[in-house]
Amino acid sequence: MIQEEDVLNFAASSIASIWALELLLLVRQDRRAWTSAELMRQLRGSDVVIAQGLQRLRSAGLITEDSGRFIYKPSSAEIEALATELENLYRLKPVAVVSAIANAPQRKLQILSDAFRLKKD
């Protein structure tokens, strides 16, 4: 069983935006080959937002591209399990998932700043 914290960390590190999350959910639900134009129409998003989301999902090993068509195809069973748990968690706790994605850059900056924090002896 995958822990909720692991799913939220996966969302924060692999899903760049809520648009990318919606893309993931759509291609998981309808597992066919999608063109960018079809995804733009379906989600009513701009070409830039859709292209950025697709790039992030490809980098995360969640989708593949073949001849300009995108299909949900996780690169491993672990990625598939995390994506499944992410979808389930988003249904149950959408605010937690959205917060994890939205706060990801701030969390990385906090880790960096903590590394340089002067400690009292």
C-alpha cells in the first residue's frame, strides 16, 4: 500500500500544474492516442499549457508520444501504482493534491534555504 505522503510527493515532483494533472486524468480515463489539438479542445486549454503539461508527463514517465499522438503508458509498475493512487486521492482530497502541486516550488526553496541556515552552537 502506497502512503498518502508518497503520493503527494509524487504529485509535487512529477506534476507541474493542475493542467498537467487534468491531462493525466483524461489520458488515464480514455486510454487512446490523443493529439495535442484534441487535448486542447477537450480541456479547453491553450497550446502552451497543454504542451508544457505533456512535456512534464513525458518526463515523469507517465505518457509516451508516437507520431504526434500521446498515450498513457507508465514507464513502470511503480509509476502506474502512484498514478492510480494519485487519481484516487484527488477524488477524496482534492485540496491536498492541489496544494502539493501548487506548493512544490516553495517546498524546494525551503529545503534550499534550510541548507544554508546558520545554526546556533
